[in-house]
Amino acid sequence: MTRVRLRFSKLGKVRFTSHRDVARMWERALRRVELPVVYSEGFSPRPRLHFGLALSTGHESLAEYVDVDLRDDTASTVDIGSLPAVLSSALPAGIDVTAAAAIPGGTPSLQHAVTSCSWRISVVGAAPAALYRAVERVLAAEELVTTRQRKGHDVTDDLRPLVVALAASVSHPTGPTGPARPTDDGTELTCELATQPRGLRPAELVALLGDGLTEGRVLRTHQWIQHDGARQEPLAAQATSAPHAEARAS
């Protein structure tokens, strides 16, 4: 079995599609392009796909990942370099494959390997000066204790270790299709949030900054793994990127 890792974006109206529906879109696209995918056994065989961390419905992303298992008997006939263009044409508008690479056997699953994600979050209800002060307060805190409900029980967490990096800025739109979509007053966060031992959601971060604040447009820009002590993206350097991938990520 050969495993291919694909990076894809999720932008525009398709952001309102659930993670489960996105998985179905991928299944249909793989059948449409007749990729030799390994199928599960049982009464209703499904393509063997392994997604990374689920993206909340309504959020956009430049850095989603899925691993696809290909049959060994035909995997050598697949031109991995052509996959971004071929699959993008078979997927709905707003979902574009931006890179592809075969990954070695034994590579940890995306669910276990990703340690943090980078985000751009527009904040509703905060003037820039107030947001700057709130960010300074969060970064200066030794701990940020919060209580949440989990399976009917109160669970207390210190969220401070999960805020890896955080900054506020006044952003300006780059155009109707650009990734920068600020609120009316232009306040935006750029941050890196840990995913282990548990993930910190963008909405939780905004809540830490003050009462009455809510998230606007949310864009995931990167997912990160640790390899040989260094932080890197889940695709190897030899990944084949689509021509538009670098432009979208900037």
C-alpha cells in the first residue's frame, strides 16, 4: 500500500460545509478521477481516507490535509505531480488541492502528529487599542484557568500553555477573494494555538480576551508537526505544489 498526503484549501461559501460532508466530497472526487484507492471491507466499502484535525464549520483554511491509501498493484501508475490539478478539477468550488507527496510507511497519523495550528482571526466588538491591551494581558499571564463541561462533569484547564504565539493588528482587505477579511474596525489576531494535550479553539481564545467579543472570519493558515526537534508542515519538502499554492498562502 502506498500512502499519498494531500494539502488542500477550503475557502469561500464551502466553509459552511461540515467535516463529514467534505469527506463525502473527497470520496466522490476520487471516484470521478478513478484513482486506485484502497477500499474498506464490509457491506458498504468506503475509500480509505485519513483526515487531519477537523475544521469547525464556518471556518476557512489554507492548510487542510488528507492521507489517501493507494493500491500497490497500480500505485506506480499514478503521477503524483498531476494530482493537485486533477483532483482540484473534480472537487467543488472553494476546495483546491495545493500540494501532494508520497509519504513513507510508518509516518504518524495527522491526528497524532499535529502539535499546533496557526490562525488569523477577525474579532467582532473590539477596537484596535482595546484588543492590543487584551493581547498583552493574555501574554503576560502565568496561567489562564477556565472551567468547561465535559461528559457532564466540570473540567478545569489552564489554557496559557496552549497559546504558543499571539499578536493583534489592524488589517486591510486584499480583495473579495483574499484571505484577509477584517471586521468593520479592522481588528485581527494572528496566533499559534496548541492542539495537544487538547486543542484550543479560536472561539476560546477570543473569549479569553474579554467579555462581549466574538470571532468573525477565521482562517487556518498552517498546521505544524515536530520532526527531529524542528517545527515543520506535515508535507515533506519534496511535495509537488500546485502553481497557485504559494500565492494563496501569502
